[in-house]
Amino acid sequence: MASSEVKKGKNICSLTMSSHVGFESLPDQLVNRSIQQGFCFNILCVGETGIGKSTLTDTLFNTNFEDQESSHFCPPVKLKAQTYKLQESNSYQPIADYIDAQFEAYLQEEMKIKQSLFNYHDSRIHVCLYFLSPTGHSLKTLDLLTMKNLDSKMNIIPVIAKADTISKTELQKFKIKLMSELVSNGVQIYQFPTDDDTVARINAAMNGQLSFAVVGSMDEVKIRNKMVKAHQDPWGVVQVENENHCDFVKLREMLICKNMEDLRKQTHTRHYKLYRRCKSEEMGFSDVGPENKPVSLQETYEAKRHEFHGERQRKEEEMKQMSVQRVKEKEAILKEAKFEHLKRVHQEERMKPEEKRRILDKEIIDFSKKKATCEIFQTQSFLATGSNLRKDKD
Ligand code: GDP
């Protein structure tokens, strides 16, 4: 595409070719788009408390992350950096969970029918700076275990922190030891890409010099009339940006100037896609079918739908059978209960006339007794009246 000038006449707009038609304007377009939209680059710093993580990130971006709240509107082109605090722990699991949670959030957005990845706030970790103590001894088991378990989830760059606290010869020996331990334990650390001619030479050289021994400091010291960032202690001054003193400049150059885009790309194409593949396989989706034959997502989806449909029908039938069985059982119980009830009612009904007869018999006996008593009284009073009459006659 050619860059052009717009000339406005009377309701006429004409474009004038101002440069060559070709790929040369593509970088400008990409830069302009990045300036307008911004982009996310997330760095995760892992290492023990007090090893120098905060100081190094502040030094890298020449800012103070603790105090500063980033604004949404930065007029000049600026990097919008972010820091995340993870709970201190003696296990790599919280870090793994955190990384997976960021991948999952992206996956959910990607699976939406109405995606908005265009302005999605990408929180996936693009690079992990793994801080190691300059002990000169072997790597700690926890560090080895953590790197081994996280190397498939993110790009890891090991850094030797507080490099000013160890002598140069010791540091060199430690670097070699460290790298050989990482290799012998099969830890895959990030390799700077060598397929792009513009950075191939420097990247290859840096791959051979890993890891970076760094010094972090926001303090400034005057050296030859110039204020420079340095770490000062009773033994001397270590300049942060002096390549003879430490690898800070190399790290900054490799991380931000030369390979930021590759780190973002690797995060998406290698680590995120691995996460997505595992998730898809967990859900039963795969690119290959039985006998390693390639299958389309549509085919897998149809097969899954068919399988789920069959399973649902089977479950429905099972539930139906179960409910019929339950009804039968309930009916039997009710029948039994009804029979018992009727038997009791019948028994009660049968008892009623007998009771009535018993009461009547008792009433008859009582009545007979009363009648007999009355008759006795009557006879006695009759006899008494007869003797009175005889007395009167006399
Ligand atoms: P964090 O807990 O890992 O974030 O560690 P900090 O960045 O807070 O640093 C802890 C202490 O180490 C502070 O007192 C820093 O001044 C000091 N420190 C940081 N970086 C360096 C360094 O490169 N060399 C030396 N000697 N001290 C450092």
C-alpha cells in the first residue's frame, strides 16, 4: 500500500502517491496501530523475598511500581507495565494455578460467539524472570522443581540477582554450573530466536551467555560528572548500566528491545496453545481420530453431539424405568396399607354389635333386677293394705 496525500477540492477528494507501493510501509502501520491500541506485556518475577525483584523491575522500567497508579490515557507512547503480587509459598502450585487462570480467561474470551479480543486485556504471562541467589553452590531443589514444572507454561529467563555480592570469577563459575544443572535436569529455559536475520547474531550470542547476572538500583551516583544508576557499598560502586559490571543492559536489551514480540508470540503459539489443546482433549476434542486419521472440529462436534444425545436418551429411559418401578412399589405399599386399614375397620365394625349386645344384656339384667324389686315392693304393699282393711272391719 502506498502512503498518500489527500487533496480536497470542491467536493472532490484526490489521493496523490507519495511513495513506493510495497511492504515498506507495513512497519509504520503496525507501529501506529500499537501506539493507538497499546499492548500488554506481562512479566512475572519469581524468587525468594528480598532477592531484589521489586528493585530490578523498577530499574528496568525506570519507575516505581509500588507508588504509581497507571493512567488509561498516556499522551506519549509509553509502555503500560503491570505487577502482580503472588502469595509467598514453598510450592510452585500457586504460580501454576495463576498462569492457568490467565490462560483460562483468554480461552473463555476466545470461545465467545461475540468475541472482543481486539480490546481484551491480556493478562497471560509473557515472560518469567526467575531470580536465583548468587550462592555459588548448586541450585536449590525448590528452584529446580519450580522451573521444571513451569517451563511448559511460560518463557523462563533465569537471572542471578545481586550480582555485586559475588566476585567475577565466582560468578562465571556459578553461571556455568547453573546452566549445566538446568540442562541435565531437562529444564527448558527460553531461547532467543535465531530465525530472524536482523537479530539472529546477537540472539545466538546471548543464548550462549545465559543466564543474566544483574544488579538493580534506583540510586544515582555521580561518576565523571554524570549521574548514573549504581549500587554503592563500602567496597565500591557497581554501575547498573555498565556492561563490564553486570548484565543488566543485556537483559533489558534482550527483553524489551529485541525479543518482546517473540516472547508475546511464543506465549500465544506455544504455551497458550498447549493449554488449549490439553483443555480440548480433556473435553474429548481432538484433531485426530482413531488410527491417527485427521478429523475436523465439525466432525468431532457432530460425533460428540450424537454421543451426548444417545447418552441423554439412555439416561431418560433409565429414569423412566426407575420412576415406573417406584410407582409400582408405592402402589404396593399403599395397597398393603389400605388392606390393613380395612381389616382394622372391619374388625372394629364387627366388635360394635357385640358390644351393643353386651350393653343391652346388662341393661336387660338391670331391668329384670329392678322389675323383681318392684314386684316385691308391690306384693308387700298389697299385703299391708289387706291387713289394714281387716282391722277396720273388726
Ligand atoms: P524483593 O522482596 O525480591 O522485591 O526485594 P527488594 O527489591 O525489595 O530488595 C530487597 C533488598 O535488597 C533492598 O534493600 C534492596 O535495596 C536490596 N537490593 C536489591 N537489588 C540489589 C542488588 O542488585 N544488589 C544489592 N547488593 N542489593 C540489592
